[in-house]
Amino acid sequence: MKYKQWIGICLLVLLTFAYAWYETEGPKEVDWSATYSRKDKIPYGTYILYRSLPHLFPEAEIVPANLDLYEELQKVEQVRNTGYISVSAYFKTDGEGAKRLLEWIGRGNWAFIVADKLQDSLLDALGIALDYAETSGAFKLVYGGSKPKMYPGKSGYLPYFKLPSDFSGEVLGRNEQDSMPHFIRIPYRKGQLLLNLKPVLFTNHAVLDSVRGDYYYQALSFLPADTKKIIWDVLSADKGNMVWGAYGTALPKTPLWVILRYPALKLALYLILAGALLYVFFRARREQRPVPMMLPPRNRMLEFVSTISLLYYKKGEHVSVALKRIDFFLERVRVRYFLRTDNLNDRFAELLAERSGAEREEVEALVRLICRIRERRQVSEEELKQLMEKTEKYCNVK
């Protein structure tokens, strides 16, 4: 690889690292995604709410629930005076999970579930339904028997609880129209279940709002103050990005879910993909096809002579074969031993014997045979065989 190419690659790597550092350490844009996570300080996280619980419930132990609802309640099946809080976009549980939740509440516990949407299995068990209607967005909250407080909100197609005529619970909050409750409390045996359809009002953005900031506090004031333990639902905040397994166990949608969830890992993945694409691009441009090996032309003179000789031999033209063999023999002597072949005498035989290493008598016999064939112009088959055998040593020299 050339020196300039190495410089280009080093500059590219440095620029990549500089950009990665800027993206991770530089100023970040505000993340407006609704995660409802207790660890997120972004506008729609629940960092403030989660850390306010020890002050609102000073006698309670706050425990994050890292298991599914079915398994988490199984751990505290025999405890009393315990609460369960879930704030998410969509609260999901199957029929078995809803049944276990109601049984657990009936033993003297409570649950506070806040979500934009509730799964039908829980609503069916309670005998209520979820409906939607176009409203102005304003809502009110009832507390302490005083006059309900009005809160502004965004208009839209909003959810509300559709209650039966024999509803035995209590409506704690309504939309602008009195017939559209969004916050209810349902007594169940020795415990109670509170359902709220406005999870946005429990996020950091709403808690710090000067107008709506007291909503979360007033909503939590309906819960028993002498609670000994509060279970905070961790998984429900991520259920919008999950699929479900046995007993409602949450599983990631894709293997890349964890990587794409965190900005640093997402950026690292993008940089790896970009580097791989650049490598393929430059490799494809710089890579050349292998140069084929060019072999020199082969000397096929011997094969040609053998073919022609065989042709003459089959036709019985021994003289032509012999003369061509003699010419080929003399040509090889000139090229190999650098001897003149215009005068085949004793001096020629002496020099050929010295340079070829053959016997002097053998060379003299070959010279006499060549001269005899040239003079007579008649060759028998026996003489032709002798000529071929005597010249074979010199004609096969490569």
C-alpha cells in the first residue's frame, strides 16, 4: 500500500473518532420520547416521581420490580399493607396476571396503575371498558371533598373509562365532560385498585410545570399513607418495545433492541457499519484481478519432425526420411557443439567426439553412414534404423 493511502486511512480513522467523541461528549438534543423510566431525567421520564416516593410515604420501603407482574406478586403473595405502582404507555397482563393482581389486592393491598391504554383482560375482570372521544383536553380532579380543580390539557382523541350503571367504585378525575372519567378507584375486598389514564402528568415535564405540577401529588394522596412497602413496576415502562412469552414474560422484539436503546451503543453500531462499508468500497476499487501467467511458446520442432518422419516411413520413402534426419542431425550439431558441417571428414569426426563425449569409432561410423546415404540416394530399412539409432543421442539434446 502506498504512503499516501496510509495517510488517507489514518485521517479517516481520526475523523471518525473525533465525530464519535463529539456525538457522545458534545451538547445533546432534548429527548422527547415517552419512556416513563424511573432512571430517565428527560421530559417524559419518571425520575422525579420515583425519588419523591420516600417523602410521600416515609414509612414505606421502595422496591423496584424487575420481574413480570405474575412473578413479582408471587414473591409477596402473603404480605399485607403493600402497594404496587405502574406508570407506562400500555399496561399489559394476561388473564392469569390480572387474576393474581386482584387476589393480591383483596388480601389488603393496593395497586396504582397509570397508562394510556389498559389491556382488556384486566378491564374485563373489573367489568369496565375503555373508550375514546374527541375532547378539548381540559380535565379536573376531585380531592378532599372540596371543589374540583380544573387543569388545562391538549385537545384530541382521548381515552376514558366507560363505567357500568352499577359501578361501585369512585370517580376521582374526569375530562371536561363529566361523563368521561379518566381516574377511578375500585375497592376490592380488603384492598383497592386505582386506575389513571394520564401517565404524562406523572412525568418530569408535568411535575415541574407550574400549573399541573401538583396533579401527581394530589393523585398519590388517595393512597394509604401508612403503607409499609411499595413495589415500583420497572418492566411496564418498556413494554411498548417488547413481545410476550409464557405467563406474560417480556422479551425484546429484536436482538438489536438493547443496542438501539442506548445512544452510545447505537452510535457505535452505526460507526462499525460505516467503517465496513468504507472498507468494502475502497477494497473493491483498489483490488485488481490477478495477472495471468504468460508462458513462452514451446519449441515443437521435434514433434513436427517426428510426425513428418513417421509419415514418410509409412509410405516407404526411406530416402526422404533419412535425408531429413541427416539435415536435422547436422543442425543440432551446429547449434549444440558449434561445428561446421559443410565438410564431413576425419577432423569433423574428431571434434564431434571430443565435444560430445562419444567414442571416436562410433562417431566415425556415423559419418561414414551419412556420406554413404548421401552418395547412393538409396536407403534400406535396416540402414534407416541404424541412422535413427546413431543420431538419437544428438537429436534429443534440448
